[in-house]
Amino acid sequence: MVFSRGWKFIIWSFIDVEANYFVVKAYTYTSLLSCELLDAFAVVVVVALSFFILKVRYHWTQCLGIFVCLLGLGLLVGSDALT
């Protein structure tokens, strides 16, 4: 398995490292509130990608947690718009 599909894990690991680098780099160019917004949006993107690419199916309690996360994301967007 490592030899046949290991290259995919290496590519995804590299993408993850670069994404984390750019998130940390963004902290120097924006406000803390905008950084929190970017960080919270990462959870939504991971859920969507795992649903469509990895074919993950979520339990209704997990969907409720995702909905609460989206509500918090909406509050962050509203707070960022007010400031």
C-alpha cells in the first residue's frame, strides 16, 4: 500500500503544510478577527472536501455540529463586517 498509493499521501501532506504556512503568514497582513474567520472557514472546507472527494457520510449529530460551526462562522463574518 505504501508503494502503490504512498505518493498521494506525500502530495496531500505537502499541500497541508503549505496551507498551514500561508495561514500563519496571513496573520501578519490582517487583523486577528479576519484570521479567526479564515481558520473557522477551514473546517467548512475540510468537511465539504471529505464529503465530495472521500465520500464520507456524516451522522445527524455531526451535521448538527457542522451547522453550529456555520452559525459561528456567520457571527464572525457579521462581526468582521461591523468592524
